[in-house]
Amino acid sequence: MQQFLLATLFLGVSTIATASGPVPIACKSPDDLNKWAAMWSKADGAEYQEAGLGLSECLVAQEALFFQVMLAQKGLFDGWLQGLGNHTLVVFEPSQKAHIAKLKKQMARIAKRQSHDPKYGEMAKALAAQLAKTPIREVD
């Protein structure tokens, strides 16, 4: 089944729209973070966008775990970070814009808070810098 990323707001949770309907993007446990990380390593096209957005949602939902996993998988972090403008900060429908803007603000607050952490500070500073220079892009 071909998937199209349409990260829309559905009952307060990001979703992916598929041919069978919206599928919530959630990060409620370490298993969810592991799922997105595993998907990222082999993702392309819509899966790339889905996994990238899933990782971003995990940053907000599981902040400490996110940085712990990313520290151990620096290549994953670097790829995710460089692609923020292509997988997370992209709006496919006007109804998504408020949610993506809120997600970006939450990510920036976390980056600022973690920037003083001795273990994760450099990663957090890199995240803050990338967020600052990456606008939310609207796709027609």
C-alpha cells in the first residue's frame, strides 16, 4: 500500500494519511522510538517523512530517551537533524500548519533546555541552530 505523508492534526495527535485512512504517529514508549529509528535506517520517500516526523514527535514525548538513543546512534541523529526541513517542518495541507508550528516550538524549547546538559548539550545546540535556520515549508 502506497503511503502519502499528510501529518495532520487528528484528535491532538499527528497522523499519517494512508489509503486506508489516518494512522496516528505516537511515541509513548521506548518501543515507539526504536520503531522510528529502525524505520529511518531503511526509509525512502514517504517512509522517510513518516520516520523523520515520528522521531521528532518522540523528541517531544520522550525527551531524555530521545537524546540517549541519539547519542548512541550519532549517524541517525545527524541524518535526522539535516533533514528536518524535508520530513518534519513540511506542511502538506493548510490544516497542518498550526500543529507543525507548535511542534517546532516544542522542539526549540527542548533544545534550549538540553543545551546546558553535559552529555547532550552539543546535540541540543546543533538542533537549536538547525531549527533556527529551517523555516516551515508549505508544499502545494
